[in-house]
Amino acid sequence: MTQDSIDLGPRRHPRRMSLTPMIDVVFLLLIFFMLSSRFGMDAVLPIAGGAEGAASEWQGAPRLVDITPDAVSLNGTQTDPAELVNALKALMPEDGGAVVLRAREDADLQRMVEIMDHLQAGGLSNLILIE
């Protein structure tokens, strides 16, 4: 027998790969990202960050509010949160000014937002957050 006389049967075509598993994985990833995405903003806090590049001179007395988990102090003096707006308005210049807020120690974000809401309800809207 020679090499030419060996019969190997009909020629087989290579098997095509199935794309079904890859499509399944793509759909599972699509579902995962759709379910884990957030499609809106929860809340927006309007605050001045000081990064706008617009320089302005500080006017009036210092107005630094330190916020801790259980107390609020204005320029280093502990102040009742209910009296904070009145104490700040006494220090504000005629044309308005900024109030600097600084979270201290273990003050959480909720405490900071409560103080900010209280100040904005009292008419003080130019708030600057620092570390």
C-alpha cells in the first residue's frame, strides 16, 4: 500500500466555535452594570470651594465654625447651635461675607450637613469648607 491508496474517509470540515457562552457572559455583565448603576444625584450642596481662581479680600471679623460630634464653636468659643446664626450675623460685613466651616475630630458628614442647613436657613449661604 502506498500513501496515495490509503482512504481516510470523507474530508471533515473544522467545527465552528459556538458564540452562545460569550453572548451569555456579555448579557450577564450588562444586567450587572444596569442593576448596580445610579442614574441620578442624591443631593447637591452648594458650597464655595475656593478653587474657582477668583481672589477676594477677606472682610470683617474672622468667622470660623468648628464642628465636632457634640459641640459647635465659633472662633474657638463654644456656641449653642441655635444661637450660631445670630452670633455669625453680628460678625458679618455689610455686603455679606463667607463663613468658614471646619469638621474636627470624629464629626461625621451628617452633622456637617445639619449645621450647613441651619446656617442656610438663617440666611448665610456663602459657606466654605476646609480640612
